[in-house]
Amino acid sequence: MNHDRQIVGGARDTGATSDPGPPGLDPLPAPLRDPKPMLDRVIAEWGGHDDLWLFGYGSLIWRPDFGFVERQPARVHGWHRALKMWSRVNRGTVENPGLVFGLLSGGCCRGMVFRVPAADGLETLGRLWLREMPTGVYDPRWLECVTPHSTVRALAFTLSRRSPNFTGELSDERYAQIFESAVGRYGSSLDYAHQTLLELRRHAIHDAALARLIKLAESRLSAQADSGASKSPVYPPDSTSNHGSKE
């Protein structure tokens, strides 16, 4: 979701440092809302005494960017992974937005939970806020995550359908257009979606909707190549770097 910037309003006590990303590029869009109060609320709800659990459903699975002592497959009920969040920085631009994943209400979602030692929890939350929440786009929630051994309460970054970054329903044609052309500072939307699909499969997590979209895009690109039609670049030179931020 987002590239690292200092959190609006502070969070200096977390120990996180900002990373402006590649030089010479446009700054982040103005925040939708101040993320600092949401971080303060999450810290208060967690309490700091127990280990911190985090739920990953997209790029956090293949690039967590934090240390952990345990990782398990997990399922959450009442939420589902969806490639329905506009990205105007890292996987697209303001003029040509790309797509990243959000966790929307309804259905169920398989992902991974990570256990972070309590002593590292505050710093980890600070780093996550720099990565995921500089513009305040997500609604952080504590969700009950069912693992093969137990149920744990983990923090997840959910997306409201009222958010201006929610795409609404997109046609197959629109997805194909975005996959063909949308490229941001950390690569293309198709590269991001493909990396996520590969990592999900590595953990025996099957996402039929995502697999169908990627197959559609690849078939379209193959047909264009066969016909000799020109197209916008999908994989820029640095797209193989494992930047997992979403904005």
C-alpha cells in the first residue's frame, strides 16, 4: 500500500525512521485523515504486555518488513481479499491509477498471521504505519484469525467501501487495461498481483479470483504480442525489487 514517510502528527516514540523512496519522484498525496490517532488507539488496545499478532493477506505475506518469531496460515471470517484499491503512487500514478489489495467486508480470507515479540511490538507498529498508513486510507481492526492450532486476535488493515480509494466493481476489460498500463514507482500492478499469487500458492492458499484475473491479463498480453500490437510497459527495469508498499 504505501511508501514510507513520517506519520502525520508524529509517532516519534515508535523508533521508526522514514524512507522517502526513490529520489526525484512526486511526494505522497495529502492524507485522507490523520493516521496518528488510529495508531494511538491500536497501541492502547494492544496494551504492550502480550506478543503482537498481525494478519497479512497481500504484500505483507511476501514482504513483511518486520521481524517475527512465528508465522502460521490463518483464516478470517467476514472479510475477503480484493484487488479493489486504487494506487496512485507505488503501482500507478494520479493520471493512470493502478491497483492493490484491500480487505473488504464479507466472505472469508486465507492469509498468514505473524507473531511479534511484545518487546518489539511498538517499533513494529510504527514501521507498519509508515508503510501502510501515511495517508490514513485503511481502517485497522483486530480480527479473530483461525490457525491450525488455535484462534488468535490479530491486527489487519481493512478497507471501507466508503473510501475514495475503493474502486467499486471493475469489469474484466478495465482490469485488463490497468494491468497493461499502470506502473508506479515500485513497478506495475500486474507484477504486484503476480507476486502475491505466487506467494499465496507457495503457502497452499488458492485465490481463484486473483488467478482468473492474472490469466486474463496474460492471455491478452500474449494475443497482443502475437498480433504485433504496441502496448505500455508492464514490467519496468526495477519491478523485480520486493517493495511491498501499496499506495
